[in-house]
Amino acid sequence: MKSPILIVTVLALAGCDDPGFRGVPEVRTATAAEVGACRLISHISMTPAVYGPVLAEQGVRYARNKVMESARADGANTVVFEQVEPGADVYVVRAQAYSC
């Protein structure tokens, strides 16, 4: 029988390589005004996996990073995220991916 601590450690280390957790440094975020001379590559959306007062921020951060990973896979280097009203719950993260 494996130790629960060992299992948790292995799972935590496996998550370190997930772009959803570590980010995607090859792709930058920009505003719509900054991508006027860029080429639109794709529209991307993702639903955060967790909600609520405790985990919502982490869920949105993870979803944004996964959108950036998808943009990179599509050949983009810049992402413009849809504006969200401050304090509003986010049920879908939407973005446009550009090559600049």
C-alpha cells in the first residue's frame, strides 16, 4: 500500500508541468487596441473547472493559462481576453488569439 503523502507529492509534481498551473510565457496578453496590426488566428473559450468564493480565482487563472496554451498550439503569440465586469462570476473564459 502506498503512502497518501507519496501519492499527493507525485500528483503535485505532475501538476507542475501543466501549463494551466505554470503559465505560458511564450504568449502575452494584450488589449484589443494593441492588436490592430496583428493577424487573427482563432477564437478560444474554456469553462473554469471550479467556482465559488474559495476557488473561483484559481479556476479562472487555470482556464486563462489553458486558453493561452491553446493559442500557442494554434500558432499565436498574443491573446486578448474578453473583458469581464469586476466582481462578476466568470463561467466562461473567452479570448481571441493573434499572431503579432
